[in-house]
Amino acid sequence: MSTHPFLQRLHETPLLADGAMGTMLYAKGASSEQCLEYLVISRPAWVSEVHQAYATTGADIIKTHTFGANRVRLADYGLADKVRDLNFRAVKLVRDVR
């Protein structure tokens, strides 16, 4: 029985994941008072640029920008009704990388 390519890769070398999305977005000009997850709607280019920067520097795993994209957290910003839209947009942005 052959090993799945993903499992084989794990045995050969470590996989590198992306890093701090929030820190990178603050560096681009995001405010600490705003909902960073909403940037997938208000500033999608910023999010895409961060994803692309991590991919370009060798990250094997690029995570979606959805750390706080849940109903409870988004309610703090009056965005609880945007959970689905924010998550779908975040997935689209990360899929477009590379």
C-alpha cells in the first residue's frame, strides 16, 4: 500500500506555515480599534498581499484570515450577520494565492 503524498511529505521535511496576519495588517495601516476580519471586505488587497508574501517566502501552509470571524466576536463590531460572507471571502482570498 502506497503512502499518501501528504503523509510522505511530512516524513521527508517539515511543513512551514504562515505567520502573524494581524501584525502584518497593522503594518499596512490597520487600526487596533477596527475588526481585522472585516478587512477581507474593506481591504481585500491587504489580506491578499500578506498571504502572497508568506507564500513567496516559502510557507507551505497559508491559513485563512478567520481567527475572529465568528458570530460572538463579530457581534462586538455590529457584524454578527456577516459571519458567512466574511468566511467565504477569506477562503476565496487564500485560494487565490500562488
